[in-house]
Amino acid sequence: MSVPEALTSQSAMTRALALIWDDDLEAPLAWRDGRPRSRRQYLADVQALAARLPDAGPMLNITADRYRFAVGLGAALQRGQPNLLPPNHTPDMVTRLRALFPGTYALTDQANADVALPLVRHAQDAAAISAVAAAPRIADDALAALVLTSGSTGAPVPHAKHWGLLVRNTRAGAQRLARHMGRDSLAGVTLVATVPAQHMYGFESTVLVALLGGAAFDAGRPFYPADIANALRRAPRPRMLVTTPFHLKMLLESGVQLPHIDLTVCATAPLAPQLAARAEAELGAPLMEIYGCTEAGQIASRRTTAGIEWQTYDGLRITGDGAESVVQGGHVPEPTVLADVLEVIAADRFRLLGRSNDLINIAGKRSSLGHLNHHLNTVPGVQDGAFWLPPEDSHGTGVVRLIAFVVAPGLSTQALHERVLSTLRERVDAAFLPRRIVAVAALPRETTTGKLPAAMFAAWVEHALAAAAAHPGARG
């Protein structure tokens, strides 16, 4: 969808939907520093901020506090302005956004925010709540967010998210979360999240789930294991951890004593079943993985320890022949092609084989880097790992071979090689065994989501291989 289309294409309004779950406006929407913020207070803060916003948008919400981010979202919706959700907030990205959307302004809660856009700052004090009687209603077809992904040229590509579809997606997700917890709804559940509200997963699974599903979220975003444990400890039960495989692995490897919770939710990358089992044991709760994509939103879940099959959200149907899979129904009204390779078992069940853009072919055999990385990260002693396929054969053999970059500080070079190869021989074809195993101190993952962007990884690989060549016995 082009930028003008994303901003202007809306059908005639059919109905309006409430901004929040408003069964009980005195119930908490958020917890800040151990104190609740009621839904009524939220609506008052939204109303006060909306009155201070520029006449036109869109809004780039760079607010760090999750509660204030939600206030910004609500205020923009009341003013008919979409939220921009780009993959990052780098100066280059801001320049691109300014060119794409000339009216863009930024909302911040940081006194020293440095962004080349007109700034609106959150008020320090809470708004008066006496005038708030009910939640405002937002048009079903209102453009709520523009999720931007990098296209083939590197330019941001906007994906429009309208309010009605976000509401239906969130309600389906909330029902699935509640089902995994053995509850009828998420009312009274507290969320603690390691992912930012600005990322689509964090946006849907924390902010929207609280606004529309009855839960409440912790306003912070703890990163270090001790901070995560403390945030979980002070969160009222039933409580849920929303995280990524990267953050979860760091948490479990830290040795920090963890309180028992009621559900762990994971997404953004495949999760090793061994890690899922360990998380369930140490946190005393089931672990649920979410599958989704930018185009369709969240569409399926599974309990990782129960098997490899995914179950679609109610109302969704999957069709496909292995080369291309399509989802439709529920909150996905139009047939939408998925970027992943799926094995469709039934209309509501599938196996995830890998992303279509990470499929590789070696000696006439196919696999996906995601599948191989999954098995690499199950090797005992490996804290993190990723495969790299060189762009061409530098040894003149005619066959390109994989290189594995591995973080395993407790293993010697010999032990690392033996464990990786012995484990992988049992699980993958010999064609995909790594030609080299390079021990490194860390992989260049994004700290917010744990993802390993392809361009960033490719640039990093050059330096890591050069360092390994210069210091054969050292870790990069």
C-alpha cells in the first residue's frame, strides 16, 4: 500500500468501538512503581493530552513508559491521527519518516529527547478524573497505526492497521491467552513485558491486550534479569510474562531466583522446546508461543512443550500447498499471503517450516536457517548461536558451506566443536553441518526484540571472521 493510500483509504464508517474494555473503569489498566492507574484515570489522561496535540499527524510515539505510550495512542486516536510504528528510531529512519509523512511529530516522556521532529511532551501530573463518565468510541475504519517494515530497497513500507481489525485481532488473542491460563477472560491479570510497546508484538500483546482484553500491564520494560524478576515479584497475581526467546534465555541462564507466575508468552523467533520446558519448570507456568506477521497480525499459538503444531485463532483458516500459504477469516477479511513456509495440516492447524526468505539450498538439499538455528540453540552449553551462509564459495569446491557463530563461554574450542557437530548430526542432514564453528562473545541482536537483522548480521560477520583469522584462539 502506498503512503497516500495508507493515510486516506477508508471505507464508510459502519460502527464505532470503545477505546478500552470499560466494564469496570475503576479497575487498573497499569501499574507504575507498584501503584495502580485506573482505567478512568487513563481516560482522563487521554482527554487531557488529546487537547494538546497538533491538529494533524501522524504521531511517532517514542514514549518509554508503557502507560504513557498507551495514553499517547488513545489521544492520537481521539484526534484521528495514526501512530507510526517503524522498526527503529534512528536519525536515518526519522529522516525517512519526515519525508514520507511531512506532518509527523514526536511524543516523548524524556526531558533530553533528541529527535529531528516537532516534540510534544507528556504532562508530569495526572489529569482530573471528575469529568470522565465513559470510554470514547473510535470508528471501526479509523486508521490506528502504520507499521513500517524495510522494503527491498531499504525504504520503509507502511502497513495500515485500522481500529476495527486491531480490536478483533486483540480480542481473539486475549481469548487464546485466557484459555492457556484456564480463565474465561484476562480481567484481573497483570502483564510484565521485556518488549517495547513500539514493536508490533509488544503493541499487540501488552498495550492492546490491556486496553481491550481487561488485563493490566506494568508500565516499565525491565531488561536485566534481576529487574525482570523484581517486576514479576511485585505484579499482582495472576501474572504473565511477555517476552522473547532471546530475553527468556538470558533470564534463565542468569541464575536469578524467579517467582512463580501463571503464563509465559513468547514470540519474534522460534523457541527451542528444551528452553520452553525449562521455563515452565522454573516459572511454574505454561509457556505459550505466538505466531504472527506484519500483514495479518497475530494468527496462531501453541504450547511449545505440547508439540510442534500451531493452532489458528478462532475464525481463521489456513490454506496452502507448501510453496505458498494464505490466511483468511476472523480479523483477516482478505486472503493474505504469509511470508513463511508452512505445512498445512488442517484449516486450523499447521507446522512452521521456515521463512521463505531464509530457505537455503546446499548440494541440492533444502532447509531454512531458522530451522537450523533452532537446533543449534539446543546444544548443551550454547547460550546463543546463528548460522551464516557465505554468498559464494571462496575455496573453489563449487559447494557453499555454512558457518556457525556460537556463544558458549563455558566450553573449550574442542568441546564446542564436538558438542555442536554431535548434536547436529542427529537432527539435520550432513549437507547442513557447519564447515566452521566460530566462538564469539555475543551476537549483534537487537536488545529490544532479540532479533538478528540480516543486514546487521552480514556486516558483523565480516568483522567476526576477520577477528577470528587474526586471533585463531580468541573469542570474537
